[in-house]
Amino acid sequence: MILELYTQFGELTLFTVPLYEIIGYTGVALLIITYGLLQTQQIDPKGFWYSFNNLIVAILVTVSLLYTLNKPSMVIEFFWFIISVYGIVMYYKRKSVES
């Protein structure tokens, strides 16, 4: 079978890549896509989706960091998360004022 999930040394893996790495790489892919959308002006930096995507990126990358701890990167992800939540809150505040 080409696609097989199995346990190796207690880790869930896919194609011998641990699941937490796949989750982390998914976060990195979303970060790159979001940044590309921002640079090509296809996403509003004050809009909901920009902050929401960054929030998801912070969560996904943090999952991988929980398994392979890198303290400076964890600090970045913590603030990335907090700033993204702030961006979402500000989006809804602006939206309520416009209504």
C-alpha cells in the first residue's frame, strides 16, 4: 500500500514522516501562501482572512515545535498567535463600527 499510517517508536507517521512534521509543514505552506497573497494584493492585511490564516499558521507550527522544541521559535509563535487574535478582534470592531 502506498499510503500507510503506522506507529514507529510511538509516533504516528505518514510515509515515515511523523504526523507532527506534516502538521508543521502544512503551517509553513499556509504561511507562504498567505504571504504570497499579501504581496500580490489578493488579501487585505486588515481583513479577517489574513489574521485568521496567521492564527492557524501559529497553531500548526506550534504543534510541530511541541515535539522538537526550539525556544526562540516558540516565542515567535506565541506572539504570532497573540497578534493574530488582536487582528481578528480589530477586524470585528471595525466591522461593527461600519454597520
